Amino acid sequence: MKAEKEKENRDYSVYQFTGKEILKYLGECGLFCMGVVYLFYESAWAFLFMIPVPFVFMGWKKKQCIRERRKRLNYQFRDALNAMSVAVQAGYSVENAVSACTRDMERLYEADSDIVKEFRYIESQQRVSVPVEELFFDLGERSGVEDIENFASVFKTAKRTGGDMNRVLEKVARMLGDKIDVKKEIEATLSAKKSEQMIMSLMPAGIIAYLKLTSPGFLSTLYGNPFGICAMTVCLFIYLAAYWMGTRIVDIEV
């Protein structure tokens, strides 16, 4: 059972929510549903139409968590390559450099971080004579991270053809570091745009809430009758579509 769980944890195409995450995301979903019902329908019956929302919301959050986990692993892998490069320059073999890198990662990151778990796994597999290049290639395939996949391919070729591993590690670590620095600069630039998009998306809901609190009778004709329900449903779908489009515009993959 434990082995199966560890195998699932090494699969970066799936994500298992923790208990705290489930409570957090269900709470966010509940607040969203209550907000929609209050602003657009003012009827407890509308909650029946909200039943599919938690499933859609949790699926969307799972995709976000998978993407964040892969990005975090990519950033951590850069530090691991730098540590391996230093160890190889100091005269270690690649296999011993992995062990030295594992100790460095344990000091740099938490024990349950993905990079620590991966290097512990690689180290343990080396003890049973699994080639290190195969282990890195397996990590690249499981992670789905392009930078790790590229490194694994170059590393595998260099290791089997007797290439200069010191030069390979140093060059790949430098290239990966430069690429990640550019990504972080782009993300910093986009963060301001994402904040603007979020504020603009909340404004329509804020206006409706303001009118309901200050002038309750102004929107009363839109509640409790078929025409009002249809009109508010159309408005809700337009609102959600606009939010989705705005998110797609500023959520650029880097």
C-alpha cells in the first residue's frame, strides 16, 4: 500500500489533495455558490443548479496544482543541477555527485519536497545498480517538465558516449538557470496584469451587491419571475465567459 502511494506521488500527471486543501477549496466553492445565488437569483432553489459546480471547481484546482507542482520541481531541479555540477568539479563521479546533491537538497528544501524525494529515490535505485542516466530519463518522462526531459536526453547521450560530464552539467545548469530567470521576469510582469484582471472581473459583481444593499427595490423585478431568472442567467453566463477570457489572456504559459 505504501509502495503504491509513493508511486502515485512520483507521477506528476496526477495530484492528491490533502485534507486541508479539500476543506479550503470546498469552502471557496461554497462561497462562490452562495454569492451567485444571492446576487443573481435570491432563491434557495438555485442551489440545486449549483450541484455540479464543486466537481468542476475541484477539477480546475487539480489542474492548477499539477501545473504549480511541475513549475516548483523545475525551479528546484536547477538548484540540484548546480549542486551536482559543483560536486563533479570537485572530483566526484556522477553517481557520487547525486549522493552529495541529495544531502545539499535536504539542507536547502523540506524533507517532503519533490526534489528531495526524487534524489533520494535516484540514490536508492543506484544502490541496486540501476544506471543513473536511466533514472534521470525516467524522471523526465514522469515529470512532464520540458527542461528536465531535455537534460535527461543530453545526459543520457553524454554518459553513454563518454562525454565530459563536468562540462555537460555546467552548461545545462547555466542554460536552465538563464531560462528560469527569464520566466520569473515574465511572471513578475504578468502579475500586475493578473491583479488588474481580477479587479475588473470583480467589479460587475460588486456593482450588483452595492445596488442590492443600497437600493433593494431597484433589482427586485429581476428576481422571482421567469423573465428575471432568464435575464440573470444570461448575465451570469456572459460574466463567467468574460472572466474566463480575461484569465486566458493574462495566464500565459512561460
